[in-house]
Amino acid sequence: MKNKRYAKCLQVLGSYLITLFTVTGLFSSVLWAEWLIETVDSTGMVGSHNSIALDNNNYPHISYLGNADLKYAKWTGLEWSIETVDSVGSAGYNSSIALDSNYYPHISYWESSGGDLKYARWTGSGWSTETVDSADDVGMYSSLALDSNNYPHISYYDRTNSDLKYARWTGSAWLIETVDSAGIVGSCTSIVLDSNNYPHISYCHGGNGDLKYAKWTGSSWLIETVDSADYVGGYTSIALDGNDYPHISHFNNTNTDLKYARWNGSDWLNETVDGGARGVGRYTSLALDGSDYPHISYHDETNNDLKYARWTGNDWSIETVDSVGNADLYTSLVLDSNDYPHISYHDNTNNDLKYARWDMPSGPSYANYTKLHEFAGGIDDGRYPHGSLTLSNSTLYGMTREGGTNDYGVIFKLNTDGTAYTNLHEFAGGAGDGENPHGSLTLSESDSTLYGMTREGGTSGRGVIFKINTDGTGYSKLHEFTGGIGGEWSYSSLTLSDSTLYGMTCNGGTNDSGVIFKLSTGGTGYTILHSFAGGAGDGAYPNGFLTLNNSTLYGMTPYGGTNNDGVIFKLSTDGTGYAILHSFAGGAGDGGWPGGSLTLSDSTLYGMAQRGGINDKGAIFKLNTDGTGYTNLHEFTGGAGDGCKPRASLTLSDSTLYGMT
């Protein structure tokens, strides 16, 4: 089972404008978007049964279960504000949040010890909580929507009678009714209101294993079966498009697939979005963008990953957002004003509340900014560029994760003036080629050869190492990763010394925590130099590339070490002398979760960590190559005056370091 534990494996999403650019005084680079991932709350057993909403600033508000209480977290613009809303009984299960016109939160939830449906709202000065329905054991699978008067509407499950129920506030009292009682119905509910404030509800018929849908017509409930093929209808999530037509994501328990249904005005159209693996599609959450295209977050049980699928207009684009441990339960998705996704979810390994958002970094506007190339995908172009560009004379070389004839990514070149874009190689995947390259290309100037790695492809599907001439000829696989002790799934780049390549994989090895390897440029002599073990005595799940000085390799891992906050290590190129130079501890004076790679100057290593520092927003550090003298050069504070949570590497010029957050 994959247990890739590096949330910084940035993945590029396709419909947004991703371009190459030059700015006078700066090197050529790639403007790219990324998933920004963080832990919101780690105090005890927290984070499950979560729900997310965004305010007018696109700031997230999240309700969730924490230590048998209903908890609420919101981003203030500088930090997370976290509080307990209800601690009576076992509150907070199946929470659902919505914001009113004042951006005050309203939350429905199940109090499990009493079997009650409860409701909480922020009044502007405090929390008001009440019991909506306490008849029998009710309130499971609650889902909340607010109408144009800011009145709450809640769908939920009556576990005693196996019915679908619905409650709404009239302005003076709660009106409660049973919507569907035909069989074992009403679990996995999701509610949305149309332009008339009429409710539409998706839910599961547990007895038959059907996906069902109910809507209020203005005089009665219209109920129908949407999908009855296999045992379906688990973890439903509903949204309405511009025509008030419903779209529903749900889980096929028979085939363990993610499914999607939509009403086109006359019929229900059903399709499988992601499948072929055990447990793909639980904990679905659906939102529609400005084009009425669906975006879905969900759980991949096989790999314990948080996944995200979106419709591009032609096909489904699917990617892994977070693969850190079992970090993808109870997902909740919302889109911001740019149609960028924000996802709250539960880290089941550490019992934390986590949050991921897709963001396009912003920067200063330069009058001499020039767009060199806009990726279009298809057979003649790439899409979703990844890694950095490699410069040789006046030519740029790079890779994209997708695009090309097979849509498995390309290797390209481009002149620095933006002319002569050419695909040098289009990955074909399968046993004969790699697919979905990550990292950057490594150039051998002496023989005009580019070296790189792909995350997937090859006989075992676990990635390959390849070479290609700068003119596009001579492409060949040098090595296929086989998984197990041989390593698998690399997100990094290669380091070249004479005729030897050095690199790392994020997984595989004796402990499935990644490896350091070497390989000759001719493709022979693949050797594991070190298998990471994690724990207090070693690092785990490396990313970035290795820094070479004479016969010593230096690198970092974001996990492992005494505090599981990552390590800096060194290793001789012959595989001997592996040593931990520094074990990150976080907090003031130290870093945590190092990102990117190390920069070497004389006998000093420089780097950045995503966490640590007095504000726990990351740090720039230095360390002697013998492991002494660790010092934080800067501790980020975030906000308008500083950056935070850096993920990349530093560039050194003379005595000045340059970097980004």
C-alpha cells in the first residue's frame, strides 16, 4: 500500500492560466499554482465530521467534532481562531455549516448520546444552541442550508424509524416532517435550496442500495430513484446548477467507485468518475463552479489519500491532494470566488483537522512581464507544468504532468524569447515508458543529455528514470522502479556527478519510507544507498533533490527524527557514513517539516522549513556541514508584512539568499 507522507508534492490544476514568464532582473521560471495544506487543530481527538464554508474574503469556516464536542474554526486572515460551540453530551457528530448574509455561522449536528438533532448559530456576540428534534433517535447525517431569509433548513435521518426527515425554521417555530418512509431510507443525506428556497435532498435507500432524490414542488414532495445499479447512494452530496438542476456525487459500495449523477432536464445521467481500486469514493463532497462543472473531494481507501476530481468540460481531471498517512476522511469541499477548491478533512492517523486549498500565488505587477508560452494540452502541447526550468544557453527545458498524444505528460524545449516551443518527447505510459513526470530535468552539458524521472509508468507502474538528448533524440529508460525495497514514486529531481546520477524516492525501501539511490548514466549499477526508516533515528518520505559536495550528499526529509518534524542528513556517495545532522523540533529557534532542497556555500547549508519559529509559520535556517551551528536566520510571521510556510529552495548570490513562500 502506498503510504506517501509528503503533503508538499505539489500538483498543478489545469484550467487556470499557467504560463512561462521572464521578468527583468529575475531568472526565467514557471508561474504555477499549488495545494497549500495545513493542520488546523491537533488538540486531542479532533477533525472528523467536518463541514466547510467560505465568507466574503474567501476565508474558511469549519465545524467539526472534537473530543466529543462541537468545535468551530475560522481563519481571521492572520491565524486560526478555534472554539468549542457545544460540549453538552456527545455533540458535533455529522455537523453541517452554512454562513448567513452577515457571514455568521449556522451549524446543524447530531448529539449522539441523546439521539437529538441540534442547531447552533452565532448571534454576533455569542453562540445560541437548541434542540430541533428529539423524537426517537434522530439527527444523524444532518445537512444544513440557509434560505434568502437566513432561515435554516435541515435534512437528517431518523434512525429509530429508518426515515428521511426535514426541519425548517419558519421565523417563529421549527416545522418538522417525514419526507420518505418507504423502506430503510434517509441515511447519507445532503440538502440544497433552489431559487425559490425549495429544498432538494439526496439520500440513500439502505434497504435496496439505491440513490434517491426528493424535492419540494411547492405543494408536495417529489421522490424518485436516481441510480439503482449495484449498491449505491453512499456519502451523497448535492448541488444545483444555474437551471436548478441537481448534481449528486455518491459512493458505489458494490464496485467501490466514485459516482456522479446529474439531471439534464429530462433524464438522470449516471457515470463513474474514479474506480478500479478498493474504497475509492467514500466521504464525497460536491460543488459546482461558475460553468456548472462539478468538483468533488473524496477518500481513496486503497492508498489512504485525499483525492480531488473536477470536470474540465471534456473529461475528468483527477489528482491526489494529500497522501500524508490516512489523511482524507470526512472530506468537505467548497469553491471560492475564483472557483479554486478549499477542502477540510480528517487526518485519521494523527486525529487532526486538516485544510487544503488551491491557490495561484500572486506577486508584483511588472511592466516588462512577458508571457512566453501558454500550455494548451492536446497532442502538440503539454499541460500542468511541474518542477523548474533548466536553462542551457538560450534554450529552456522542462516537463508537464499531462498533455501530449497520450495525456501522460511531455518533455519540452522553448527559446528564452518564447519562440520555437517543441515537444521533445510525449510520454506513453505502460510498460514501455514513463508517465506523469515530477521534478525537474538535469542537464549534462558535456554531452547535451537531459535526465529525469516520472512518478508512474514502467512495467510496475511505479515510475522510471530516463534520458533524452536536448534535440529530442535518444530517449531511453535507464531504470524502472519496481516498488518494495527498490523504491517507488519519486517526486524529486536527479543530481549528476561525472557519470553517476543520485536521487530519492518518496516511498519504497525496507521500511516503505523512501530510499536514496545511485545509477550510472548508462543505466547500469542501480544501487540503494540508504533506506529510510523513520522514527526517532532516521528521516522518512523524502522529496526535493540531493546537494552534492565532493563525495558527500546532503538532503532533507519532512518526516522522521526525534520529533517527527523532519531531519537534515548526510551520506557518502558510496553509501557509507549516513548521519542525521539535525532533527527538527519546531517551536522558537527551530524549524519543522523542511521543504525544498539545501543550498550549499563553503561549509554552510541553507534551507527553509514550512513550520517552526516563534509563530510556527516557518523559518529560514543555516547549518554547518558537520551538523553544528544550527541557527534560524528568519522566523516567518505571516500576515501583510511577511511570508509564511515556505515550500521551495533558496537561491544564493554572493552573500544574499533569495526565496519565496
